[in-house]
Amino acid sequence: MSNLDNDNKTLEKPKTVFETTEVISAKVYKVNPEQKEKLDRLAEERLEQTRKEAIPKIRERYEQLIKERRQLQQPKADGEGRTPQ
């Protein structure tokens, strides 16, 4: 094996993995009405569950950003504990 082959192996692209909570859907052509109704209901339940899980996380992150922003906007105290005027 040549030195070039070794270099190519070390330069292989790393695999990137993304974690999402999106509902993945695909067209299904041969499904009877009962199956379609059941699948639609399951998809709706999954979407609702995802929303229930996401909303508290979003709210927590929003509150954290607000807290950080308030800390940045507060005037710094000087060495004697007084805030500058």
C-alpha cells in the first residue's frame, strides 16, 4: 500500500449524525382505509408527544437567555460595592 493510500484513509470524512424529533413520512400507496386512519392517528399522537416534550425545553432555554441578558445589562459594582452613576 502506498503512502498516498494511507493519507486518503486518514482524510476520510467523519460521519455526522443529527438527532431530530421530526415525524418522517412517506407516501404509501396500498393501504386500506382502516390502516390509513390508524397510521394517521399514530402520527398525530407522535407529533403531539413531541410538542409536549419540546415546549418545556424551549421555555427553559428562553428563560435562561433572558436571565443571561439581564446579567449583561446590570451595571457593574465598583470595588466599594457601589454601582456607578
